[in-house]
Amino acid sequence: MNYEAMDILFELLGTISFAFAGSMVGIRKSMDLLGVVVLGLVTALGGGCIRDLVLGNIPPQMFRDSKLAIYSLISSLILFAIFYVKFDFINSRTMKKIEKIMLLFDAIGLGAFTVTGINTAISMGYESKFLLIFVGMVTGVGGGVIRDVMAGNIPVIFREEIYAVASFLGALAYIMFFKTDINKNFLMIITFSIVVIIRLISLKCNFHLPKIKKI
Amino acid sequence: MNYEAMDILFELLGTISFAFAGSMVGIRKSMDLLGVVVLGLVTALGGGCIRDLVLGNIPPQMFRDSKLAIYSLISSLILFAIFYVKFDFINSRTMKKIEKIMLLFDAIGLGAFTVTGINTAISMGYESKFLLIFVGMVTGVGGGVIRDVMAGNIPVIFREEIYAVASFLGALAYIMFFKTDINKNFLMIITFSIVVIIRLISLKCNFHLPKIKKI
Amino acid sequence: MNYEAMDILFELLGTISFAFAGSMVGIRKSMDLLGVVVLGLVTALGGGCIRDLVLGNIPPQMFRDSKLAIYSLISSLILFAIFYVKFDFINSRTMKKIEKIMLLFDAIGLGAFTVTGINTAISMGYESKFLLIFVGMVTGVGGGVIRDVMAGNIPVIFREEIYAVASFLGALAYIMFFKTDINKNFLMIITFSIVVIIRLISLKCNFHLPKIKKI
């Protein structure tokens, strides 16, 4: 599999994962079908859209290629249909399991978009390490932040200590090894895995950053 | 009347309508004069600004041409003055009537900006049907979403079932018939009417999309 | 000192001041270290980022030059460290003093970014007075608005009557005298001072714009 195909695969993986995670926020808030679909779309496409605006990749990819929007739409519809049809089977125990799966989806989206964000910048000829890392992070966390602001939640980067940090560490690894003769596909998978694993470990261990007590 | 003049007319109509609807949100929240003016401005100019960023129409129209900002400003000032001077005459019954008129203004803005959003993209040479529909919708709903996020309300696209949908259906009709030899001005009026009428009918009939009960 | 050096100085001054003011919002909300750093970053870099998107200055300065992000980061870390270490010494009286200093920092950031926003547009060849004033204001107030939306606060431009107005008056003075043979460095300092002084006076005098009573 060549570099471009791998990048498209990650774009797809991130889009579908984030669409699920975003739609779930709408379902939990008892939004109607359209609200669920829109929250899925902004989560799945928002990060990439900010990335493209920032890089001058105009019009943003989501406006040029309907594929990603359609995959996001279908993902949201499937999730909505499951809850709509199977509602009676969903109790607080299955719900807890579903929430856990959604956290996994969210981690996958974060990892995949960190990778594709950097790839987009590289493919446009950008070289500044600082820019590449920043763009990777913005692509990864951007959709979730827009989703939370629109849904009236505290943005995920403020609720979750190791969210932006996981994206940062993955981006750092990607940049550090990109100029070596390492296989690019392998490096993308490694980067993706770093983000996902750090994110999942932080969830498991309930890791906390220092904070200042109430003043 | 030629195509360009018609487009300018719709731009104006949308700007003034959205400025009224946006300012009203500020008045209802007991904001001061500046808050009311700013909410009017972001509602009236926000959608077009996002559209221009997305299309690479830089700097956005609102920064190049003060006309729209000035019309928005005047609309806000007039509405504020009416409430400030005539406050004693406003009882809960007249208030209900005013709220209804504001919903009409909002529908007019939605319809007008759906049309001008697509026009801007077409005039820049974009042809992708997907892009044109998406840009029309973003121009139509963008200002209202920014207004609601800034005012601390749930964004209108989540509160109102047939809001983005009305814009979508209008945009669809516009795109479907644009390449035929239909009179362009007539098509713009039809598109505008589709959006406004669907929006108003949905308000009248209190139409609901399916949603999932509280989990 | 030449024109460019002066502009860089103002950029730095604004970045550090806004980073302090933004981080403080996070500290007051008992956010963890990352939240505090992120709020500092969006406050310090957000306005300039919107300005660059609007002017087509792509990628935005913050992505090309890590200096500003690093200064913002360091400012946030210093403020966090002070509160973390010295927590026991902070009582409600010192806290009130700190809040006042933060309002000063915020006014300094507003004044500095109003100036650099206009400078950026001028250096790119823009001449429209309307555009220059608007860009100056957007650069000045943009970061604070993004900060407030993300932190779940009412945006500062709605809370504070003379915030956007101070930026507007400074921008107006800058534009009016820019084409005269006045010394540019002197004009920048004057503009900056106008914004800061008007802002501080409005805080001191608790000045109010008219508003409409609860409906």
C-alpha cells in the first residue's frame, strides 16, 4: 500500500470514528435526527476544515470531495437507527459499554487526524516543525472543540487532561522520524498508535495534571 | 433587472433581516446598545464571512465593502431605538407579535443568504454541486450559529428541526435548475421562496424530526 | 527604533499580556495546567489568527513563527507556578489586586493588538479605511471572545461596554493620522495609549451604555 492510499485510509478512519463519537453527544442530549447528524458532521469535518483554512488549502477538502461528508452522514444515521430501534434493549449497563466504545472511537479519530493533518501540510510543501506539529494537533482536536462549543459542553481539551497532549506526543514522534529513511506507512501507524494508546492509558489510569484549588 | 443587481438586492435583504433577528436576541437578553449592535453584526455578516474564507474570497466581502456592515448597524439601531422609546407600549401581547415578525425576518435572511452563498461560489467559477449546496447552507445558517454560540444559546440548527433542511432544499432546487435555460432572476426568487415557505410552514405546523428519548 | 521593530515589540507586549489575562480565566475556573496553557494560547494568538485568515496571510503568523506561542506558553506557566506555589499567601485582598492587574494586562493586549492588526493589513497593501479599522478591532477583541466562548463565559464584548469601543477609537485615530507626516512610532504609541486609557477610565468610572429593561 502506498503513502497516499494509507493517508486516505486514515482520513476515512478518523472521519467515521469522530462521526460516531460526535453523534453520540447529540443522542445523549436527546437531540433530534438533524442535530445528531450535524454534530457528527462538525466533529468529523471541523478539524480538517480549520486545518485547510490555516494552510490555504482552499476550498477545504470537505467542500471539494463529498466522500467524507457522506461517510460521516451514514455513520450518524446508523448510530441513530441503532438507538431508535433498539432503545428498549439499552439499559444503564449496555450504555456504559457504549460510552466506553465511544471513547475508543474518539481516541481513534484523534490519532488518525493528527496523522492526516501533518500529511496535508507536508504534501503542500510546509517544512517548519512547529507548524507541522501545531497543524496536526489542530486537526486532531479541532472537530471535538467545535462540537463541544456547539453542544454547550466544556470543550474536551479542558475536560480531559491527556487529550491534546496525546496528539502532541504523536505529532512529535512523526516529525522526529519523518526525515529518516523509516517506512512512511509504518511511521504513520506508529504515530497513530502512540496517540491512541496514550489517550486510552490516561483514561484507564485517570491521570491528572496539577491544578489550583478553588480560589 | 439583471443578475448582479438581483444578487445585491438579496444580499441586502438578508443582511437587514438577519440584523433585526440578531439584535432582537440581544434585546431579549437585556444586553446594552453595543451588545445588541454586535449580535446584529455577527448574525448578518457571519455567514458570508465563513463562506468567503471557505471559498478563498479574501478579504471577505464584509471587510472590503462597508455597505453591508452599515446597513446592519442602522437596522440594529432602529430596533434598539423602538424598544428604548416605546418600551411602555410593549406588553406580552405585542411582544408575541414582535417575536413572530422576527421569525419571519430570520426565515427571509435564511432564504436570501442561501441564494447569495451559491451565487458567490458560482461567480468564482466553482462547479461542484456538493460544494455549491454546502456553501449555500453555510452562508444561510452560519451567522445564526455564531450569534447563538456568542449569546450562550443552543444553536438554532439544533433547536429548530426544519432550519438547515429548508436551506438545503432551496439550495438543491437552485442547483438542479441552474444549468437549464430558466430565467436566473426567476430561479433566485423561487429558491428564496422555497426556503422561506418551508421554514414558515414548519414553524406553523410545529413539525418534528424523530429523536431518541432521554437515556 | 524603526517601524518594524516597534511592531514586533507591540506584538510581543500584546501576546504576553493576553496570555496572562487568558490564563487567569483558566486558573479562576480551577482548570488544570493544560487548560490554563490552552486558554492563554487562544487569548494571545486567536485574534491574530482570525486577522491572518481574513487578510489571506496564510499560514497565519502563529504557525510560521513559534516565538509568539512560546512566549505565551512561558507566561502561562509562570502565572500557574505563582498560584501553585504561593497559594497560601493569596487571600481575597491580594486576589482583588491580582484581578485588577489582569484587567490592566487585558487593556494592554487590546491596545497592542489593535495597533499590530492594522499594521499587518497596511504591510500587505490594504488601504480601505473601513477594512483597516475592522481588522484592528477583530485582532484586538478576537482572542478574548474565543477564550470566553471556550471557557463558557459571556464574551467580553457583551460584558464590557467600552471594550470594542476603545479598540475602535484607537483604530480610528491611527487611520486618521497615518497618511500625515507624523512619526509612525509615535503614532503607534499614541494609538495604543488611547485604547488603554479609554479602557481603564471606563473600568474606573463604571460607565454604562443604554440598555433595555427586562422584557
